[in-house]
Amino acid sequence: MKRWMQAALTDTWQLGGLTIRGRVVLAPLAGIGNWFVRLQAKRHGAGLVVSEMVSSFAVHYGNARTCNELLRIHPDEHPVSVQLFGADPDVVESAAERVAAAGADMIDINMGCPVPKVCRTGAGAALLEDPERALAVASAAARGSGLPVTVKLRTGLRAGDLCGVEVARRLAWSGSVAGLAIHPRRAAQRHGGTPDYALVARLVEELPVPVMVSGGLRDAPTTRAAFAQTGAAAVLLARGSLGNPWLFDQLLGGHDLDPTREQILAELDWVIERAVEHLGVERAGRYLRKFYPWYIERLGGTRAEQRALQAATQTAPDLAAVRELLGIRRVAVAA
Ligand SMILES: Cc1cc2nc3c(=O)[nH]c(=O)nc-3n(C[C@H](O)[C@H](O)[C@H](O)COP(=O)(O)O)c2cc1C
């Protein structure tokens, strides 16, 4: 029946009592989804932005870098959801309280991360094998924060296994979550393989909470198709958004217009400035090396030119040199 209610990506919707303007959401991206990447997505139209995953232990114990950097929220990025990972309900409850105090509007719990370092602690995708604990963790986050809680999960751990679907059902019907984000690949697939959108479509029909879809949303046509096929409440852009905030504009503006060279360089310049503001010149210089390839790829040119520019930006001595290489003409940002 929900099929008849299929919305447009630009439509406003409700998630846990929050009004979300538009159905294109920035997915959690570890090591990437800090305040300025989220703010960038927001500038390009994201209705909701989700932080990179944050350790509930690190927050609970007041780790300075975690609390100062990962919980930093910009006033213009609301509504923002902070994603926590952890398997101890007491620790998650305490961390969730701090996340609320930091200004988050919502909390997302990671039940999809397949990385052994995370799963060994019982967190991430490992929670899919322990539904009681999964429910306890989600409820603890709600209790600690007083905020709406969503869970992002996989459909299972390995081929043929649907433990994630079972956990999704339990979370949704127990009333412990305001919504779910489903990445319909098994944890063992990591980020490869075809997402099972038909399975998401069935869960959208069945579950009493909004379901967001993640996985394989690499460009505007694939994202529109997945949104239509699943009937999901929203789409979560992940790898498709890396160095490509214009994907938000395309989806919300209903076009496929690519940015000009000037727009790409101006955007990268904005990112460089924000990174310096966030991390200082030295750390920003190192941190930004993972960002350059995404933008450089979009600049075009021959293979040889691309290779040369990619290599040069990776070894450039400082940000002024990077700007020079890219032809970004402006005064370097002060330390
Ligand atoms: C570099 C990277 C970091 C990610 N970090 C997180 C994370 O912190 N939390 C999370 O729930 N998912 C994380 N994911 C998964 C994405 O949110 C998304 O579900 C996945 O990439 C599938 O979407 P895509 O195929 O459109 O990229 C990450 C994915 C990538 C590629």
C-alpha cells in the first residue's frame, strides 16, 4: 500500500518527529563525514546529514580528539545525526547523553560495519547475530539522549543469511527506533556486489517505520532507480557523493548537469579552507590527500595528465603548492 505514497526526492518528510526537507541524505562515512563534509552536503541540498561512526567508548571516556573533532557540529548543518558504534548498552547510553549535549538532532547506531576490529567487540554488524543486545543498545541510545534513534544495518552477515532482516523487524516493531537505514548487502560482501533492492522494497511495505536505502547509489540515474524500486523514505548517498556534492543538486533539481571546471576547483578550495579551520595547516595537509583524487577525477584531461596531477598533489609539500598545481588562484588560508 505504501507504493501509492511514493514521494518525490524533494518532498518533506518526518523522522522521529523531526521535519526533514528532502529525501536525499548524506550517509555515514568513517574518516570522512566530519562537520565540513556534512555542511558541504547541506549546502548542496541534503535534507539530513549523518556523521562518520564514532566510538561510544571514546565518547563515554571523554577522549579529547573524539569529543572535540568528531562531535563538532556546525550551526548550519542541522538536522544532523551522529552515528555511534558500540555493544555495551550502559556505555552507549552515556555516550548518547554526550552526543545530545553536543547538539545532535538524532542518533544513528551502526549495525552494519563489517570491519573485524569493530565486530570483535560485538559492535557493528556483529550485533545482527545478537538481537537482544541490538535492541538493548538502540533503547539505551534513546534513553541516554532523549533523541530519536535510527539504526543502519545490513541484511545479513553472509550469503543466504537474513539475520539483519530479523533484527530490522524486531527493532521496528518494538518501537525502539524512529527509522532504519538498510544497506542490502551482506556484511561479508563489504561494499561489493549488487544491493538487493527487492528485499528493501519488501521491508518498506512491511515495517511500521521509515526505511532509508543505502548501497550502489553511485550517480543520479542509479539513485533515482533505487528510490523508485524500493519505495524507500529516503536515499543515503555514500561513495557516489565523494568529491561530488553536485549529486545532491542533480537529484533534488531533477537534472544531470555536471559542474564546470571552475565550480569543481572552487568547491575543492572551500574544502581545503574548512579542513585547515578544522585541523590546522599541518594535519589538514595530510588529511586532504584522500580528498584530492575525487575532485581531480572530475576535472577531465588525458590519462597521463590525470596521473601526473594525482601524483603531484599527493607529494606536494604544502597546501599552497596544491593550489598552485590545481590552478586555484587565491591567497592561501592562514594557519
Ligand atoms: C569510506 C567509507 C566509510 C564508511 N563508513 C561508514 C560508517 O562510518 N558507518 C556506516 O554505517 N557505514 C559506513 N560506510 C557505508 C556507507 O554508509 C554505505 O552504506 C555504503 O558505502 C554503501 O553505499 P554505496 O554503495 O552507495 O557507497 C562507509 C563506506 C565507505 C565507502
